[in-house]
Amino acid sequence: MTKNRYNSIELFAGAGGLALGLEMAGFTTRALVEIDKHCCETLRANRKNYFPKAKIFERDITELDPSEILKKCRMGKEAVTLIAGGPPCQGFSIAKTSKGGRHVDDPRNSLFLHFARFVREIKPPIFLMENVPGLANMERGQVVEYILKHFHDLGYSVNHKILNAADFGAPQLRKRIFLLGFRGERMLRFPNPSHSPERHNLLGLKPYRTIRETFAELTPDMPNQEMPKHTAKKRQRLAGIKAGSSWQGWHFRDTFDRPSRTITGHCRDDWVHPVEHRAGTVREMAALQTYPHDYVFKGPIMALNYVKFNFQYRQVGNSVPAILAKAIGESIIRQVQKVPKSDPKHAEQASSRIEVAQLVRTEQARLSIA
């Protein structure tokens, strides 16, 4: 890994949230692989400003060879620091094996295996994989154990953890599982939270960012700010949903002074504005995902839920919040820069010292209050 040059390859790039955060952290995105044409339009529209060194591969990963990417990006395997991405979890049909479904290790069954194929063939020092938190409990934990064993057999030590984007400054209570692998015996750690749901907390963390704070930065002339069009009947129905209440008729509505609940690929249908009787705009949803305000989304704005292409709302709803990816990326770089290769235990020892210091500060604060 050359100093100040951490090259990454992004698989299953989507609209670019994960790659964007890693780029902001200090990684240089060299390749973005994505099969959906509208996501690729979005990536191309933002490439100049946010991924200037990246080549975009609008390809099916099952038919793509890692050597092709390396050749077109003009780099060798040794130049790749990180492979990142979020392979869809729907391919895992292990829960259906008793009913005739495929076994989990059937290569036709899971796009995860193609992510692992890139890791196996390129052998980057680090990989980062993201997925829905339910992956941890699929088939009573057997699926995630299978994934961990698979990477262990490839020579990686893997740390995994469910992170909440709100803990890192996103105005959204969004939990995702991340698997962070390092080639060798060293175990990389995830970043500590920078934000807290409590405004006055003993660790001195910032309070959660709210919808109000986030939307206050938006203006009507920003891209993707087209207002949703609703019938009078739908507006009346949305008006009857109380802010902060539980899901109602496939909709939810949060109060302005708290983070949003998790937005999804269906956010045009299920997310309701806190005070206006309408759905959110694409730009508002993108702000909840911490995309920059000039990040442009391309393709159809909306479509029926059964379509297979990624329209703008789906692109945004399925994204990794950029600020969360940035925190992970910065943590990775700090550990790689500070920990000598000859001393794999040093990272764990240093992290333990930080945790002890935090506990001391907490106890001192508690005693001063008492």
C-alpha cells in the first residue's frame, strides 16, 4: 500500500453511496462495477466531481473477470488496497433447502460468491462487505458463519458488526451489517460512534442529527427536487398519519426533531414528510442518506415496485449512507497507517488503551456529577 494512495474497487456499486464515503475518507476509487443501467447513468453523472479516477463497468459481475478490470484500469493486483461492495442477500436460499431450494454453497445461488471470487483472485489487503442486518440471523446464524469461514479459508481475519448510521452523523436510524476483512492475522476494528441519542451524554458525543437540521440546508433549485404529485384522496390519507406514530397503511411519518426511520427502496411510497402531506423528494431522501447536495440521480424518478431496474427513489433508498462509509474508511486508513506489519497485536493493544481511557473519562464525569 503506497502512502496516501489507497486504491479501491467497488462491486455492486449501486448509486455510489459506499464508494462516495470511502473516497471522502481517502481511498481512490479505480473501478465501479454495477449491472443496472440507471445506476450507471448516476455514477457517470457524478464521476467527474466524486470519482475522477474511476472506470465504470456496466456489467454482470457473474460474467466479469477481475483481470479485465485490472487491465482496463492499468494496475496490477498489488495496487489494489480494498475491495468493497454490498452483494444482494436475496440469493441465499439456504432456508429453503428443505423445500427443494439450492444449497448455500451452490455458485448459482449467491452473488456473494462472486464478490468472494474477486477477493480470492486479486487478494487485496482489505475487503469491506455490507448487507442488511438480518443477514446475521439468517438460518439461525448459519449464513454469516458460512461467509466468515469462506473468507477465513481465503486467508482473511474478519470482523463483523451491525452499525447504526445515526451513530455516525446520518439523520437516519439505519442499521446495516459490515464485514471487514484483513489478509493475515490482524483484526481491523470498526470506528467508535461520534453521535448519541442523548443530548447530554458522558462521552461528549454529538447529539443525533435531525430531519429538521438536514432539510434546513435544502433549497428548491437543487437537483432532484421535483415535488411528488398526489391525488386529493391520497393527501387526505397522509394528513391522517400522526408524526411519530407506528406504521399506518404501509406509511410512516417521523417528527422533525428526530432522525428518520430507515428509508428503503420503496421510500416514494412509505416515507411521509413530517409536516407536509406528501412523500419526500428524491433530494430529501438523498439528504437523509448524506449524499452531497449536488450529487445528481439519473433515470426514471419513479416506477412500479415490481420493475427490476433502479429508478431514482430506489437508487437512493438502497444506498449506504456516505457519512457512515466515510467513518469506516477513515478508521481503516488510520489503522493501516499506524500499525506496523510486524506487530499485528499492536492494533488491538492501542484500541484497548483508547477504550480504557474512555472508561476513565466516563467515571470521572460520573463522580463530578455526583
